[in-house]
Amino acid sequence: MTAVDERPAPAAAPPPRLPRRLWALLRNSWRQLTSMRTALVLLFLLAVAAIPGSVLPQRSVNTENVAGYFREHPVLAPVLDRLGGFEVYASPWFAAIYLLLFTSLIGCVVPRLLDHVRALRTVPPDAPRRMERLPRFAAAQERPDDPAAAARVAAAALRKRRFRTVVRESESGITVSAEKGHLKETGNLLFHLALLAVLIGVGFGHWYGWHGNRLLVQGADQGFCNSVTQYDEWSLGPRVEAADLPFFCLRLNDFEAAFQPSGQPKEFDATVEVQERQDGPWRSDRFTVNDPLRLSRANVHLLGHGYAVVLRYTDRYAVQQTKIVPFLPRDGMFTSEGVAQFPDVNIDPKTDKRAEDLQVGFEGVYLPTVDPKGGPSSVFPAENDPVLFLNAYRGNLGVDAGLPGSVYSLDRAQLVNGRLKQVNGKRPQRLTPGESWTLDDGTKLEFVGTRPFATLAVRSDPTQPLVLGGAVIGLIGLMLSLAGHRRRLWFRITPRDGSGSLMEAGGLPRTDYPGFDEEFDQIVAAARGLSEGTP
């Protein structure tokens, strides 16, 4: 008869509590985020995410280019704008990748740094009991000296090659433990710490940095001072106010450009006068493309140059106006386009009344070296044979409407609605320096000459030394990580019956090191071949 077990069944284990599950999920997520693989993936994603910022125009750099992109791609541009394509580096998705990478690096580097400090403070471990199982092993050989003397010889051979060496005595004999190659991990940590420094520098540089672009004509008396109202384009960091900009003023005294026979640029030199204090003295300085003008809290870079056309307009009341108008290059040979507007002309000196419908604008192309075959483009960037081609327009220029517009083109809306009309026919007027052009109403335009202009970029990045230092330290750390190879060696010396000793050796490379076999053989040969007191 089979006995029946009447004991109650054990109670089922209660399901895990939600906080424990949540803690396990958070712990596993943190481990995945702080792994080196995740950090590399995020670094790759950050590089990919920065590509649109270099392909698409950015509002913080040039709002006019963004507006031009909207005109050229009316369907695609609004979609890209909603995705942050024109403000890539300020978009939420770019910031998310940036912060995740920053967190991943901190979570990865800090534990490794602590482990590395502990490893540096820890002495090499004792020799394993069975060294013949190590990747490199040298069988025991006899030595004529006693174990203590043999151990000193082995330790001297290891220390000569800068191994950290520890000698241990036991009842069975003496062991010599040695370790080398911590520079590899030191280099890895330096590289990651430098990457963190670069990320911090870029982030704080965006917050506290600013930049502005300004076009300066040579010999213009006014120059410009460091104010947002005097920049053609400018952008301030989120933590920078307009009043925070340092004081300085610049005047462009001279600009020289040299070209290769092929037309490629050879050398650009700008000579300026600088004032860095209110009512302070002006000093002369010179800078080039690769050698910016370094001020106390900003750097002035030379971006480009071109030609400004000097035009003198005489209206029908014999009132003259002279304007220096920059013409912007559109190709490498400096075929340049520009507009000269005279909105305040045609004022009757007797009645002091202005005829708005008789405002005058000139639009055209400037060729530094005209094509002798009659082509529409310049054939060389230097002014070897300068020619100016202009079309004249009369009417309402639209400058009094209170709407923003470009100073480098006419208001096309005024042409479309008929308030601005071309008055010189189909062919543009050809002018060389010194020539004048009399219009149908008796007004006259004289092409006085040209002056060179320079496009300057003023940049301020207070974290630039941090980024530069991080880049240098990162390269040093990378070289150390590539050159370092961690390995361990052990010697065991035991007494021999009678006199003398027996020495065996083993080696373990902790990383891939093709030269370890040769190094091991040399150290073992040196330890076995030397006697105490031998150099």
C-alpha cells in the first residue's frame, strides 16, 4: 500500500516586486549606456548628425542663404525646417545625442579610472603554481649561485627594462613578479578624458561664444566697431547679451591680393588700424588668411575679398552723390554683381520736395579683367582690364516701405508692379574707370574707380584653449594606447640539492603584442646569463 504524502504543498514564490524589476531595468540600461560599444555608436551618430549642419545653410551663420534655400525648394524647405535642418546644432535631437554621448563617456571613464588607479597601486601578483601553462614558459635551468643571488639578478634584469618588480620569499623558494604596460590603459583614459574636455568645450563655447561678419572697404573712413548693429551677419550664444561684447574698432587701411598665372589665389594681406579701448590710441596691424588678427577677447579672420565700385551720380539739379558699392564675386575670376541705389536724389533745391517716382538705381556686373572675346565673365581676378556693365532703373526703389531687403539686389516686386522701370534699353551700358554715362533725362553717372574690400569674420570662443588642449591630450593618449602593451613575467628560483639553484620563467601578454616572444627570450637569457655583481 502506497503512503500518501499529506503535507501541504509549498507556497508559490511571490512575484517580484515592481521596484525590484524597475531597479533591474535601470541597472541594465545604465550598463548598456556606459559600455564602450554604446559610446562608439553615439560618437558615430554625432558625426552623422553633424552632416546636415555642413550641407544645409544654418540660420546662425547666414540667414540670407536659408531664405534663398526656401525660394529654391519651396516644398522641401518647410519639412527640413520642422526637423531642425537649418538649426542643426540647436535642435533637440542633436542635443539628445550630445548629452547621451557625454553621459556614456562619463559612466565609462570614471569606473575605468578608479580601476586603473587601483591597478597602479597594486603590486604584481605572485607567480602561478604551474607556470608551464602560461603562453610563454622557460623550463628550469641550473644556476651556480644561491636562490637569493639569482633572484637579485632576475630582478635587476627586469628593472633594467622598467618593469615593476616584486621579490617574494616562501618556504619552497623565491619568486620574482614583474609587470609592465600600464601606459596603454593610461593612454586610453587620457584619450577619453580629452574627448570629454572637447565636448565640454564645444558645449560651453556654444553658450558663451559669439561671431559676426563684416565687409570692410579699403580706405573707408568710418570702419566699424564691435556692436551687433554694425555687423552684416551676427550670432550670439544663449548666455551672451549684446552688451557683453568687448570694445574694439577696426579700419581697413590697405588690402593686397596676389594670384597665380592660372588665377588661383596666392596671397592675401590686410593692414588695419585697431582701437581696443574707448578713446585709446590706434595701432596698426597686419593679418592674412591663415594668421588671424588676435585681440584680447576675439579673433578677426580674413574670409575673402572683392571690389567695391565707386560711382558719382549727378541729378538734374546738379546735386552730386558719391557711393562706394561692394560688388559680390560670383565665381573664382571675380565676376561680380552689385547694385547702386540713389533714393534721395531728385530733390528740388527751391521747393525742397522729393520726387519718389524719379529715384534711380543701377544694377550690373563688374569684370576685373574683361574677356577680349566678348564673354560675359572675367578671365582673371586681378584688375588688368576692368569694365563695368550697368542697367539703369528709374521709379520707386521701395526703400521707404519699411520692409527688410538686400542691398545687393533691386526689389523685384517694384519691377513686377511697374513702379520701377528700366530706362537704358536692352543692352547694358559699358563703362571703364573715369568714363561717365548721361541718361535720357540729363542726369549723369560717373565710374570713378574701384577699391578693394575684405570680408572679415570676428569670432570669440572662450573655451578654445580647452578644446585645443583636449585635442592635443587626445592625440598623446592615442599614441600611448597604441604603443603600450601590458604583460607580466615571473621567475621562480628554488634551491638545488647541494649548492646552486633552479630557475624557471613564465610570461603572459595581457594584450596583443607581437614582440613579446623576443622580449621574453631576451629577459630570460639576461637573467640566466648574469651572475651577482656582473654589470
